[in-house]
Amino acid sequence: MKNLNQYFDLAIAQNASDLHLVGEEKPMLRKEGELEELEDKKLPNKELSEAIFELLNSEQKKRFNDELELDFGYEHSGVRFRLNLHLQEEKIGLAARIIPKVIPTPEELNFEPALDNFINLLDGLVLVVGPTGNGKSTTLAAMVEQINKTRKAHIVTIEDPIEFAFEDKKSLVEQREIGVDTKSFANALKHVLRQDPNVILVGEMRDPETIATVLTAAETGHLVFSTLHTSTAAEAVERIVDVFEGSKQKQILIQLSAVLRGIVAQQLIVGVDGKRIAAREILINTPAVSNLIRENNISQITSAMQTGAKDGMITMENALKELLKKNLIDKGTAERRTGRQKRI
């Protein structure tokens, strides 16, 4: 098999989003959402395992041996990779996400006016949600970088691992990595409020403790950005509430209704030019939406979005219609994404 760095070089050269190296399987690249074989030969599991373990330090080896899972960052030829190491059928597997060196601008990502408004907020919670590999981290990085360029703020990111590397512009940016700079999201968040931050980026809200601390941070005058793995804005609200039990849910609903500023549910879809483009559903926490959340009427959020265009809200169906109208996607793609052939 090739040297590992040769595979990283190929991924960079071919402008791939992901590289997959799995023992006894052919190496694969993901380009514009589609998987492609890199070569015909399967990767010998023993050789691949040895090569991958050479990338790890002693602490990372211990974590992987203890948990059989590991997320970590790696830099090669000036390009950052987010790596996930795992086992499948007792064979090693490595998934590498290529992190662009240059953070895209809001203009390059076709930000809607509502997203620009989120950037200008001084407090509250903004969520970017969607399936894995749909550009959540890139959208968040563009928002944070815009703040970095335009505002004298103290920005603290808590990530697992660090993805986009920010350079101080008008702001002071501190980036903390789970397992390297802090033990966990929840642990870092307990102490971050004593670090005088203005803006906090939490890579992912994974557990009740992290979610509760994020809500408290947003409640105490900080602007917090984070992500969840849900497909829609309404599902994001439901997921946050459902991780708590019994009487605690009521408190979370009240907090969330007060601190939430908006949710962006994003999907990357293939455009007519063969490149992927973002379709975004946007929920704005208007007084009406806030009341729905507080009263746990989450099932009515989608209806509120359908009538909330004047407030900047966009349903996924309308986002796809707009992309179709601009000839950026074709009708078949729009229909497959909504499952509503007659309405697109």
C-alpha cells in the first residue's frame, strides 16, 4: 500500500471532502458527495493499522485502546484533517475530513440575510444542524470568522477536534481541543465563563450536561454557536428537550424559549454544475415561536415557519424552490429532497 501521506496528498490534489481507508477494503474518496475508488487494490489491515498508529501519540493510543474510537486532528502539507479512527469487523478504519485552509466568506456560502443577522447578535444561542457531512462546521466557521474580522471580541471555541484554524484579526480567538486542552465539552464549559468570553463556539451539544451549560452561557449574556445532528429545525428543539427527563424538561423549555435566537438546518445538494450547494431551512425565534417552545408545542413550529417569511424564516421546501428558481438545482433533485413531487 502507499504511504499514508500519499493518500492525504491525493485527497488534497483531487479536492475531495473525505478520505476513507479501511482494512481489507479499497481506498475511497468522497468528491461532491459521491464516493470514488482511489485504486483497485485492497488495503492490507496489518500495514494500514501500523501506518495509522504511527500518527498517534501515546495518549491517543491509550484512548483508542480503551474506547475503540478516536477523533483527532492532523495536519499535512499545510492542510488540516479531522480524523476518526474506528474498528469494523475487527479491522481498522480511518475517515478523514479535509478542512479547507481558507475559511469561506458569507458571500461565498450564499448566506441568507438571517444568517448575517445572527453574526451581529451580542447574546443568545444560534444552532446549525444537519446530517454529518453537510457543511455545518464550515457555516459556523464563516460566522465566527466574520465576527473575528469585524468586532473586538474574545472568542473561545471548544472542539473535538479543532477544525478550522482561526488567526486573530480584530478579535482574540482561543481554540480548545477535547482530550488535548480540556477533558470534555461539559468540563470546558463549566470554566469558560470565567475566561471573559464574548462569543463561544461549542463543536457539538452531545449530552445533558453540555446542553444545560450552553443554555446557561447564552442566558448570561454570551453569544453561543453550536451544532446538533438533526435534519430539521423543529427536530433540533425536540432533541434538546428529549435528552432531559421529567420536571427538568419544563425548565429547559423555558430557558430555550428565552435564549434561542435561531436555527439553521442545512443540507448540501448537488447543483446543476455538479458541485454541492447549501439549501438552508431557517427558524427565527420570534415571540410566537418562543411561546410554542415554552408551551412544548413543537409540532407547530413548522407551521410557524411557513407563515414567518417576513421575519426571515425559510422552510426547506421553499429553500429548494428558490434554488430551483435560480436554476442552481434541477427539479428531480428538489423533488427527491422533499419527497413532494407535486408541490415543487
